[in-house]
Amino acid sequence: MKDKEIINTIESIRLKFLELIEIFSGTLPEQCPNSLHELLANSESLQRITEILQVASNSARVRRVCNGQFTCTFVGSSSQGKTTFLAEMFPDLTSRGWLVCDAKDTTSQSLCIAHSPHQNRTVTARSYNYPELVNFINLSRHDCENNNVFVTFDQSSSRIQIDGTNMKAEKKNLNLFKFPLKLDLIPFNRPYEVNESHGNRDFIRSLTTKDAIVTDPIVNVESTDYNALQLRALIKNIQLYSDYQRLFELTENDSELANINFIDTPGQGTAASINKDEILFYCLGEKSKNIVIQLWRDDDLDFLVHFMRCKEQSQFQKLWIEIESQLSAEEVRGLEDRLILLMNSTRDFCEDDNIKLRYTKPDNFKSNEDHFRLVLKENALDKMSHKGTLSPAAICFIDTLYSYESKEEYAETFQNYKPIMSKWTERDGIGYKTLDEMGLVENFKENIESLCNPEDRGHSFFLKTILRLIDKNGPKMLIQKHLKRSGIAPVLQKLSDVIHSYYNEDGVMNSAASKEALKKLGIKLGLTDYFAYEKYVEKEFQISKFHLLIDDFLQRNPEPTDISELFKTLCNNLNSIIKKTAATSPETSAAIPFVEREIEYLYKKNKKLWGYTDTTIFNTPQIDTAKNIIVYTLIIHAKELLTLLFPLNQDQKESNTNLHQTNEDKQKSMQLISTIDDLNNKIQKLYDRYGVK
């Protein structure tokens, strides 16, 4: 990324967060106030947040350095030309045998390609870890057991045994089995460095394809031998390095390309075969899908490139249904900012009869049923999700040399196709309306120039599209990945909520007397059970007054504005009512300052969280309905504020905590709170600046 400031800001927040984890875990005792140390031993809420911090400290996402790099992951069905395209993009890897295009049966693992300015022949194979392997095998466990393939998990030795000695299969298939009928799957404890120096292509093909059957062990990792079948199940990804020479040539040496890592995932139509996958047949049938889901879990899908051929229909929906079922909504939110539809074999527009009919015989179709609607809408976008609602950030068209004998033949072919395609971008051209509706007219014009160049074939347009998306959405994507989805921002907010319940911003602890008084005040208000909160609100807040309040608000705000003022008024009224009761007794009057501070804090915290800053009242025919909804919301939130102020299950240990604070302790506490608040403020500013919700 050109703007390094955002990267440095995110990384500084991450490093400070890791330091906070050490303070709360006790590994930095000199920075931990004595009062906090005592509270950590007695407070259940602080102990819970410490556990959350500990989980975060072990998270690979939190430990991941923000270096401004992005991943571009290719996902598509088999036989769409994905690996052929990548083989043309990375000829240095192709020459070493890694991007195999001449085999129909490939193994299921991702190939991760990173930039290296020098010739780097380091190749690293990484296996699933034990929990990942268990999750993967469990996807097919039911099918395994139904067919007498028994699975045994041994967590103590990180071993899974697959026993197919009684496997239900035709005798002719069993007679062809070359691997043992009982296999142990033991994940690597460390990445395995693949040795290419001996030039053993059979070895490489055994890792990436099924056509070179090597039954003898081909890898030994920490005194454990692995054969090709075991590796098919175990290996999650293979890390490769390329000089990106062709990529730089296509983009006029744009240095930003060095910050993009490319991942080739196995074809989603790659099916397991009992004759080649033997007793792992049921397991390996799930691996292609699982690879992509695991990449999603690891947050290694910055840009998701759905690769498909123009004349085919998208098979992405099956994968998307699995993704939505296994991952949270937060994990898949924002996909449309980073989803690219990459259409291969653009020559299909001019060679496939079904597509050509849409513009050669348009009278046979309705005016909106042109070839672009067929290819992009009906075959791709409508098929990519079960709701048909996925909208990519970009659509690119490419081609490869696969069907041509030479670049000269490619050039001659597309020289004939170019006038036809160019006509579609003119206002009277068939297909223009669909391109215009999708905002693709100018993009397609540029794409044609790139596509018709035999040295390019649309590849440069695709690369420049990624660079443009990084320039547009890069900061937002980094914030979402390294601060939001990593859990740093949510955990920091929880930490702030808890720490502010014990200290004010000057590092002074909230007194135990005030907490005790607040507890007594709750009893005096009659808030002794959950039904009491409702009765209290019904007594003190009348619906008619809420309606008058909203009418007054609308009169003072003729132009649409958010309704946070109404929530502020509710908080003020609640504060006044509670203070009036508290002032009648010396034992509860001590709680008044605490009530004021707590209500102010709850207002600031929840006005956006509860939707008041995002809600606007419009003077419409349905205004009475809108007012009724807001009144109902205010009543609900009045009860919610009471439950937060006067919790029924107040922690006795917390309320009885009474610690003496030295000036040094106050100073350390103030510094700690200032650090937490500063991090939350920085994150919020980043959210606001780059539109992160």
C-alpha cells in the first residue's frame, strides 16, 4: 500500500494490545498497579476478561503482523482453466513442475505463492494441526462408519487412525488397492522443507497429483514416514516463491504487486476416487471444500477470486452454503468489497453457439436477454449464492494460450473478435444495456485492449483491478482483518467497560462504599426481581409523556436528524428520578455521584450500539407507527439501563473490595486506563475515517 501510515497505526495498536495482555497476565508486574493485582484475584468480571485476553494472546490472528500484504485466493470448479492461468502467470514455478496442468486428478491442498526478489527455491509443506485435522475428518465420519471404515482419535499422541480392513467396497476395487488398509494420520509438528535439488519430478507430482502413484514413503518428518496417500489427507498448503517477473512486466513494474500473495485452491469439483484414494476415499471427498473453509477461518482470503469459464455455470453456491453454515455472519461480512469474478475463455462469447445466438439472432430473445445477461447474470451471479444476492467488487475477462498453437494464432483470432466485442460497448450495441446497468462499459473497453494483446490476454487488466481495489479499500480491509476480525477491537472495548467500572479516568478506584450504597439504593427502589424493573418503568415513565417528547423533538428538528437526543433525555430523566429517591436516605445518597457517572457512561456507550445515531424520524404517513416504535424502544431501554445500574446478581467479592491506593498506584492506574482509552479512540477514528461498521 502507498499509505504506510495506516499500516504503522494498526501495528502499533496490535503491539500495545499484546503488552496489555502481558500486564493483565502478570508477566509485566512492574506496569500492573497493586490495586489491579488485588482486584484480579477477587473480581470475577476481571478474571473473565483476563481469560478472554489469554485466548486472544494465543490467537494466530492477533499474532499476525500487519505488514500491508494481501492475499488473492482463487476458488473455482475443476476444468475451468484456473491452474493453466496461474501457470502462465508464474512461468518460473511452472518450469519447476509445481503448477501441473496436464493431470486431471490433482490432490487437495492450496499452493501459496509469495514474491521473492531473488530466485528463491525454498518450498515448505504445512500440514493440518491436530484440531484442524479432527474437524476435517469429522466431516466424513458418518459416511466412513456407514461403510465400515472406522476412525479412532488419539489426542494424547495427535494421531488419527483410519481402519478400512472391513471396508464396504466391490472386490474388484479392493484388489486394486496399493496402500495399506489401515493408516495413521499424524500432523507435522513443524513445516517440512521440500528438497527440489535432486530434480525428482515424481516426488513433486506425488504431492500435487494422483497420477504418479508412489506407495513407498516419500517424506520423513521427525522420524515418521509418510506415503503419498497420507500426505493427500494431511497437507494443508505448500508455500512457494516467485520472482513475479511476468506480473511486473504486465503492470509496468508496479511495486505494490510485491505485497500480494496468490493462493491456488483445489478445484471444488475435485472428487475423490476409490481407485486412487482407497480407504481415504470418503475423507478426501470433503477436503477441497474444507481447504477453502479453513483458509476463511485463518482469515487468508483478502481477495476471493471466483474463477469460472464464460460458457459454464457457477458451482460456487454449494461452497457458499457450507461457508455460511460453518462461519459466523461477522466472518463473511464485507465480502462484496473483495470478491472478484474472473471469467476465463472469453473467446466463448464468439465461439459458443448458445452465447452467440443472443447477439446474432436477438429477435429470438427479449430485449434484456443479451449475452452478457446470460453469462454474467444467469450463469454466474444468480448461481453463486442460493439467494442470488452476491455482488462482486469487480468483473474481469481473461483468456489463455491453452487452445492455441501459438501466440500468433491467438493474435489473429482476437484480431477478428475485437470489432465484434467493441461493438457491444457502443450505445446501440447489443449487450450495452447490461454492461451499463452493471457499471462495466468503460471497464470492458479497457479489458478488451488487454485481452486482445497476445502477450497479455487480459491478465494485466485483472492485476490492475486488484491494485485499484487495494487503493480504494485496502485500509478498510486491513482494519477489518487486523483489528476487528482478529478480535483486538472487541476485546479492547470489553476491557474498557470492565476497567472503567473500577476506576475513573484519573486512576482512582470507585469506592466500595458507593458500590454498597448502589446496592442498597436498588433495594430501596424495589428492584429485587426482574418483574420489578418493568413495574418501576410503568410507574415512573408514562407513554403519553414519551409521545409529547417526540412531538417536541420533531417540532425543534424539522430537518431529518438522528434521535440520540431522545435517548439523552431518557437518561437524564432516569438520573433525576433515581437521585430524588437516593437523596431521601443518608445510606443511599453516597451512590448519587456513581449513578450520575454510570448513566453518562451508559449513554455514551450505547447511543450508537442501540441504534439511536443511525435512526431518523421522517414525517411520513406512517409517522404515528414510527413514534409508537420509538416509544416502545425507549421503554425497553429504560428497563435495560436499570438492569445495568442495579444488577440482581451483583458480585459480593467486588462490592466488598476496599483497597488503599498510593499515589504511585493511582499514577499506574491512570496510565493503564489512558492506554486502553487511547487505543479504543484510535480504533474508533480508524473506523469512522474508513467506513468500518
